[in-house]
Amino acid sequence: MRVRLNAVQTLTIGFAVLILFGGVLLALPAASGGDTMSFADALFTAASACCVTGLTLRDTATQFSEFGQLVILLLIQVGGLGFMTVSILVSLLMRRRVSLHSRSILMDTVGALQLGGVVRLTRRALIVTAACEGAGALALTFWFCPRYGLGRGLWMSVFHSVSAFCNAGFDLLGKGDSLASAAGAPLLNVVLMTLIICGGMGFLVWDDLLTHRFRFRRWRLHSKLVVTFTLALYAGGAAAFWFLERDHAFAGVSGGQKWLMASFQSVTARTAGFATVDQAALSQSSTLLMLVLMFIGAGSGSTGGGTKVNTFAVLVLSSLAQVRRREDVNAFRRRLDDDTIHKAYSNVSLYLMAALAGCLVLCVQGIALDDALFETLSAIGTVGLSRGLTSTLPLLSQWVILLLMFAGRVGSMSVAMAITKDRPQPKLRNVPEKILIG
């Protein structure tokens, strides 16, 4: 009997197979520059790379050989774009026709709103990715090549460009503290922030930019909400981090570097995973702000994770409509349909329940509540920032983090739908009845 998988199940199983294959490669002796990793550690690293998270048990620069780093880079690229996007690239190069089933999977991969035009959107996503990563790598050579030589500098430029655009957070500086040693390097910081923002916007936004340029009125409502709320969160986050940490974690540096570090902290919190400051050194207020920004995440159909900024926008607009006693939820002279609002609340609910369940397991294993919450939200948000706990977590907690990274990349709603059976809508519906809310 042939089992027919739906689009969500195919996407979920595909990512699982990719992680398993990557784990096998990273467990090979050829992938290690030092001691060979256990399969469990290799699988964790593969999951972190494929889910573009950046949480690591070992330092990427010192643990892995050039072959191992190449495997990680390929996992980041395929995981960031989605394995189905890469398979469609092969089909396009071989001039094969894309099946209807493949197109339905692509809708979830690139965040298309409708089946029609999904191949064109995928083609544009690939072009944007190549252009951004290529330009980013070229710009980064001016920083890496003078310090590491031509050959090593080119490799590090390409690696960090792909890692930044895919919001992965893997680095090859070999310091064990991410980018803290380069916190005062304007070129490196600005290029990485630009790549993170470009990858986190989402391919639908890029499609509107390529089609309508900067004629904002002609953009889709999705793009308008993503860009508006993203810019507001970036600017507000940078100002808040500067205010909260200027005499704390950012003390002892110049005023310009404080703003650079605050801006980088605001950008990286939205699922990027790089860090120019020790996360454990942040004040309690900034830690809370980090948790909020990691929870929100990047845009749908992007290389980033989180509950998604457009979902956050829907919740804010819906709440404002309720406060104003308005039945419709409106934005930019458009009305949001009820299905979108219900899906937004369902996504956030499942996301939050999964994060709290993971946090509970870590707390049971002796992890402090604030550290456990930071680690779980970083994992399910595919952020990759850590307060220095990842490599010291007990085995059970490591598996919980791995599952949270997987759920965060595929989508908590998608994972739940993948393991449940499709049931047709009953013809007879139950009698509705109200309950008290609030």
C-alpha cells in the first residue's frame, strides 16, 4: 500500500532526513579537526545548522576540519532556503516540469500566499539569495583577507556571509565568544547586520521590492506589515539596549561603539545568533527584552524563525481592534480575514506551549529558570544565542533543545499537523455556546 504524504508531512520528514544525513557526515573522522565527535553531538550540530540556529556543543573553527565546515555551510544553505527550494533549483536547471505536489510544498517553504506563481517566487528567492550572499562575501573580504590571508579570508567571507543571510549564527573566528572580539569593527558589524535583515525579511517582501520597487502603496499587505513592524522593532530595540546597557554591558567603550553594539544586539536577537557581547552579562531588563525579541522572530517565508513578526503584527492589530470595540481588524486600508487571525493565535499558542514544556524539562534537570527560558526560546526561535549553557546541558536537555530547534524551523503548527490525521469537516456542526473570556 502506497502512503501518500501531504505537503506538511513531506516538509517535516525532509528536514528530519537532512539532519540525519548531516549528522552522519559530521560524525566521520574526516569532518573533525581534533577529536572525532560522537554521533549524538554530530546530530545536534547538524540539527543546529539545518535549522539555522547556531547553538553548538563545540567551537566550529577548532572542532571541525575544512570538510566539516563545508558540510555545516551546505546544511545552513539548504536549511535556510528549504530543501524543497534546492530541489526545485535542480529541476529548473535540468528543465524538468515542477509537479503540483512539489508546488504545494514550495508554498510552505518560501511562504507563498497562493499556488499560482510559486515557481516564479522560488526563482526570485534563489536569485536574491545568490545576490545578497555574493555581495556580502565580497564586502567581507575587505575585513577577513587582511587578517587571515587570501585563501582563508575568502573562505571565511563566504562562510559568514551565508551564515548571516540564513540567520544561522555559526562563526569561524575560533574565539569561543562569537563576535565579541570584533565588537568595534564597523565594516564587519554593518555587513553582517545588513545580511541578517535581508534574510529575515522574507522572500515575499523581496518579490514586492523587485516588482514594485519602493512604491509602498502597491505592495502586498503582508510586506507592508513585515517591513513596518520590523523597522519599528529594530529601531526600538536598539534604543532600548543602548539605554539599558550603556553603563552596564556596554560600559568602557566609545559612544559610537555603544550604538553599534546596541544595534547589533537588536538585529541579532531576531533569530541571527551572532553576538558582540556576552549574553550572560546583560542586565535583567535587557534579558527580558531579548526574550521578547527572540519570541517574535523574523518574517514568514524567510530564513529566520520565531513566531514571526507578521504574526505579532496580527496579534497587536487584533488586540487594538478589541480594545476599540471594532469587529474588523484593519491595516493599510485592508481587512484581515478571520482565518488569518485564528491561525496567528493558534501558532503563538502552540509555540509558547512547546517553549514552556522545554523550559520545564531543563528546570527539572537543574537549570536556573532564567537560563532555561533563554535557552529554550533561543532554540525554538532558531536564534542560536546562549548564556554559555549549551555545551554543559545534560543529555536529555540537549535532546529537548534539538527537538525545539526542529520545531522552530519547520514550524510548531506544521509539526503538530504532520503527526495528526487529516479529518474532513463534519457536515453537522455542534450548537455554539459562549464562555467567559477575560
